[in-house]
Amino acid sequence: MRVCHKPSVCGLLHRANCAGASYLFQQDKFYDVSYDTGDMSVQCGRKGDALKVWFMFRVLGREVIEKRIDSAFAASKYLEEAVQQREGFELVREGLQCTNVCFWYIPPVLRSSDRTDQWWQQLSKVAPFIKARQVQKGSLLVGYQPMACKGLVNFFRMVNTSYPQPTQAHMDFVLDEIQRCGQDLSIDQLS
């Protein structure tokens, strides 16, 4: 089946399940984006989510799920506070939106510059550059995205999930790793 009909099956799966969500499948990656096959997967869409949630409630029970969700919110709140306190990090917007924490990492080379249009263009290259380093290193996968409709350039978008339960140590690692991968960026790399 795979040898004979793979293109048509993939095309069918893509048409049936495609969300085309730019925040999930960024196009400005350092590798060929055709390798992102998630949009062809049944699990990428919301169609199976109701069944998965029902199974989770049946197997785990309300108390366990509640504890996990509380952990995700607590980790997100901690991350938001840590971003506000760390030099070089800046929230895109204060106030949690569910368990999403959106922020920029501003490398040392950009910190003392005026925030001109050129500065914002340079900042837009920081998150993709850091993510490429993290992928190549195998250390972390944190999504990033721009929000052109609001005039916002690429920013990190950390979404805490309820399993495995995130901790403060996990959030510290996320910020430490972003900082490690971005602290030596130069103007030449961002121009």
C-alpha cells in the first residue's frame, strides 16, 4: 500500500486533516519544511480530541486531571514571572492566556540599541536562529511565531501541557537554554 499509493493517501490525509496552522508549522525553518508531516496526521486535528479526553477522564479521573492542569498553570505563572525578572527577556503581553507564555529573548548585542524598524527586523531572526541551534543540539523544542496582524515579530511561545507535569526547574531550563543558545548572536547573524 505504501509503495503504490503513498502520494494519494498523503494528499487525502492532508486535505481531510489540514489545519494549515502557521503557528504549528512555521515556514522559516533551517531545513526543508516538506518534512513536517504533522498536517497529514489525524492527531493534528481536533477530530479525535473529544475521544481522547473521554478516555483520559475514564482512566485517570477528575482529581488527577485537575492536579495536572493546576501544575501547568502554576508552571506558566512561574515562567511569566521569571521572564519579567531576567535580563534579556521580555513578555509580549502580560497576563496569562491559558498556559501560553509569549516572550522575546533579546540578545546582548541588541539590548542597548534603539527600537527602530531595523532593530525589530533583527529581533525577528533571533527566535528562529535559537530554535535551529536547539534542534541541532537536541536540547529543547520551543515554538515561535510572529503575529503580523498585531505588528509583532517572531517571539517564543511556550505552551505548558499537563503531562508530564511541568516544574519550576523545567521552566528555568527553558530560559537557561534559550539564553545559552542566543547570548553570542552577532549583528552579522541577525542582518
